[in-house]
Amino acid sequence: MQSYWFGDVKDGRCKVFIGDPDAQINRLRAISTSMESFVPLEWEEAVLCGACSDRVDYLARLQAVCIAAAERSIREQYSRKDAELLQMVRTLDEIDTVINLLSERAAEWYLVRHPAFSRKYRRTPAHLLVKTMREKSKGALGNVAGGIEHLAETRTFLAKEVSARANDVMPNTSALIGGLVAARLLSHAGGLLLLSRLPASAIQVLGARTALFAHLKTQSPCPKHGIIFQHRRIHNAPRNIRGKVARVLAGKIAIAARLDYFRGVTAPDFLEEAQERIDAAGKRIKP
Amino acid sequence: MIWIGDVLLSQGEGGVYNERILGGARVWDPHRSKLSALYHVGNGVELTAGMRVLYLGAANGTTVSHVADYVDVVYAVEFAPRPMQDLLEVSRRRRNVIPIMADASRPEQYAPLVEAVDLLYQDVAQPEQAGIALRNCSYLKNGGILILMLKTRSVDVRKEPAEVFQDTLDVLIAAGLVVQECVWLAPYHHDHAAIVCIKPVV
């Protein structure tokens, strides 16, 4: 028997599928064909079956079924919890870039208006400088500074949401390295499924693409860490053991990501053991 | 194929991706489409009105829309949801584009939908491109044509493109396909090669 989208054909006799569009999509997904005994379908069979009247009708019906099936697949993929987190964390990182760019430019502009002003020997954080610029500038520059401040508020708000969502979508990974970093790993991997399939060694250098390919192509040293450098236990570790801590941490993240994907709930035993192991790696300093 | 001077065109409803219109026909830009680049640097394959095409790696439906202007029907296979949204919009406007959301490396997924085709066109960013093409050859009629757009960098970034190209060619020839034309798509697309083969009549 050969099963086609419009029905089943057996020994020259066929049975047209009758049902609503949803049932038809379900059937389409259930049909499995092995390529060994494969006979490409002939559209004339559909006419003989009475599923359609002519070729134009055949294509129109087939197209309708295919569009409906694809729309449903898209909806299913987008309704997964990590799909929106991916966009949220990418937006967050892009807002950061934009804020930095705009602040730098506004500062240059401010310098032209105030020739006596300099940032040397001052420890003014960027956001305070932006505030000063807004208060002391008239016209468009004040507006721009105000816009940057507003963007910074949006960023803070979004960062909280990203963290909260990451804790929900990937509880184990977030517990190990924090929601934000976990979400960034997810964004670089392209999704929770893809992250859970990555080997630890790949997770370790995720986000260090330039350095990794420079290493593969030339003799330059291999990068020790990518995004996971943002985690305090790596950037606070002494230089000579950072690579070791990064390796251990990446190994545990790989396991955590798999737990997140397949279980989706916190695994306290694993977390406790993993934290201990990572802390231990940070303490072993070579003489 | 429709040419005005050295501009390749296709006849159909315009405005798919803000393409230029020339003499009432849509300009098919070789910088955007690898198939158009093939027609510019090599001979390619004459697209005719009766052709049935299986298109693997349809992406946003840009090239698909041009192919659909020429042929009877295009079965457009795409895996990722984001480009699929655009492809669906293209198929809603063109009655001869059949969008299929499936993995091109698993042709059995769309066996109940696709008929035997005259042309198999493949443009996928996967490491194992020759294997995918061969598996999909089951859909190709005897005497049908395979156009493989080889993305050498997707196969292996560390290997020389020429080496990847030779390896792929060896695989295709070993599988019994007759190679008709091989060209690099420079200057339009770098590290991309087009391989045109015929599935011999047994």
C-alpha cells in the first residue's frame, strides 16, 4: 500500500482521505515511507480516486494542505518556551551596544559645546555623565541624552525579565551561571535543544568564534573561554587556572542544559555536586 | 530563458522582494540568487513551462519565486521556521509553489507530497551536501537534472574550497550521475560552485 496526502492506494484501488484539515495534517505526519520501496506519486491517481478534478485543482488542494501543515509547524516551534527568550536576550545585547555607541557620540558632542570639559581624572560612570549632559544641554543634545536614559531604563527592565524567563526555561543552567549568562549561551547555540546537544568543549568557547577560528587556521593559542567568562567564578579566578575552571564549568553546563531540556525542573542533587566540583577547580592553584 | 541584453528576467507578479522591473518582467539578480549567477557565468539548464522542480533549501522564497515564473510547479522544501514564514507568503501569491516544511536530509518526510520531478535544485548549508542530493535523487526522473549549489564553506571551513569541490564531484560520479557542467559562481558568490548533473536513463 502507498499512502499519499490525498489517500491510500492499494492494488489500483484507492481510498480518499476524508476529514477536517487538522486530522489531515496529523495523518500526513504519521505516514512513514521507506525510500527503498519508494514509488513517486502520480497526480493522475488523485483524479482517478476522485480527490480532485484536474491538475490545477490538484495543485490548489495540495498547496492548501502544505500551507496549513507548515503554519502549524511554525506555530508549534514558536510556542516553545525558549523561542521568545532568544529574541529577548538578543534585543538586550543590542540595546547595550546602542547605549554605548550613543553615549560615546553624545559625549563627543558635549565636548564641543563645553571646550573646558574633559573626562580625564574623573571617575564618572557613563550613566551619570549622560544625566549631566541631559541637565546641562539645551535642544537636541539634551533630547538625545534623555533618550539614552530612557533606553537604559528599558534595558534594566528587560534584563530582569530575561533573568526571570531564563530561570523558568533553563532552571539548572541558570542556577549554575546565572540567568543572563545562561540566556546568552542559549542565544548563541540557537535554542535549548541545540544547546543541550553541544559538547562541553563547544560550550566552553561559545561566543569566542573569532579566536577559535584564528586558532584552527593559524598557530594562535586556543581560546579558553567565551561567554562563560562573564560568570564571576571565571573572571575572578587567577589567570593561570581560568582555563581549568572554564573547562569544569562548561562540563557541568553541558549536563545542566541536558537536564533542562529533557526534565525541565531543578535537579538539586546535581546542582550541589556541580557547585562543589566547580569551587574545587577554582581552589587548586599550581605551585 | 528571457534576457534583455545581459539582464536575466522572469515573467510573473512583481514586488516579491522589491526586485527591479524591466520591460514588464522581474529582474533576476545574480548577486542575490545563485541560480541566476549560474546562468550568468555558465550555461545552466533551460527552464521550461512543463518542468516540475524539487527545490531543497528554499529559504525566503526569493529564487523560488523566479523559478516558479518559468516552470509548472515548484516543491519548495525548507526546514527553519523563520524563512518559512516568508516562503508561505510567496506561495499564497503563487499557485504553483508548494511549501514543504521538512528536513531535506530526510526525503521520506515528504514522500507522500512530492511527485517525480524533472529538475532537482539544491542549495542547503549542510556539511553533507552530496549525500542529501543523492538521497533526493529518488524523486528525479531518469534523464532528469540535478543542480547542486555547493557551499564549500558549509562542508568544512578548514578545507580548501577546491578540495571540497573535487570530493563532492567524486561522490556524485561514483553514484552514477553524469556531470554536465561545473562552474564557480565568482564574482557573484564566493566559495560557491554549481554542479549540473544528469541522472542517466537506465
